[in-house]
Amino acid sequence: MAWRIEFEEAATKDLAKLDKTMAKRITLFLRERVLSLDDPRGIGEALRGPRLGEFWKYRVGDYRIICKIEDGALRVLVVRIGNRREVYR
């Protein structure tokens, strides 16, 4: 299966706000670790709760990548990227 990674506008803005080394580390993680899997749920963790239950998170240092995994479209949609203290608000 060939999964794709796409970014929502908010996630693109979040990535642009980060320093270049962290932004590169996050994009490298998505390309090398997530896209290499047959199922992107092989790593990371599902979020819980009524509002966040449909999302998945990946951890890169102190930063979290919040995604929505769409099986029908074979797409990992990055919704938000941020520091672990602030990204869930």
C-alpha cells in the first residue's frame, strides 16, 4: 500500500513556526517512519475522548503530530503540530 501524507493549513503554519532543525526532524520522521509502514497505526497512539477519539498522535521529542488516518483514501492527514503542553488545547 502506498500511503500519502498531507497537511492541513493549520499544520503547515505550525511547522513553519518551528525552528528549522525541529521542522526537518518532524518531516523526516513522517517520511521515514510513518510512510514506511503498511499501516500507520503501527507506531504512535490513538487519542481518547469525545472530541479527540478519531485522531492519532505521533511523538517526536517534546512535539506531537496530531493526524487523522483515512483508510479509504490511504492518507495520513496532519491536523496539528505542536509542543506537548499546548497541542491538545
